[in-house]
Amino acid sequence: MVCDQPYLTSTLLNELLTENNEIVGCTYNGIIGTPVLFHEKYFPELLKLQGENGAKVLLRKYLSVVRTIPFMNGHKTTKH
């Protein structure tokens, strides 16, 4: 999760949890983005990530197992 998604709801987080998949991300504006839920087997790789790309690297690497749910306002942030 990131801190600048004011439209994130507990309902959306519950949808991520109930999707029951190894990696579940949100879609908005044609991309897969945060919040994303990773199974614990990906934690070692997540801990090694560096730089601004973050978990996008893993989303691309494991795209074949990623499921998504729509987050219609996911692109709207608190940034001005």
C-alpha cells in the first residue's frame, strides 16, 4: 500500500484478501498498481527490492499468476 490513495476502502482491501491468489493487485488507468497483496513466498524477493520501481519488478516477473480487481479511483492521489 501507499499513503496517497484517499479513495482506498476497507471493502477494497477485503476484496484483495478474498481473491485467494498468490498475487492480487488493483487496476486503474490500464495499469496494475497498489495496493497489491503478495503471498508470503514472495517476501524474500520483496525484501531485496531497491529503487523507485518497487514491486513493479515482481508484478512483471510473475504476471502470469497475478489476478486483479478494479480500483476505479486508484489513480487519484493526495498529491497536488
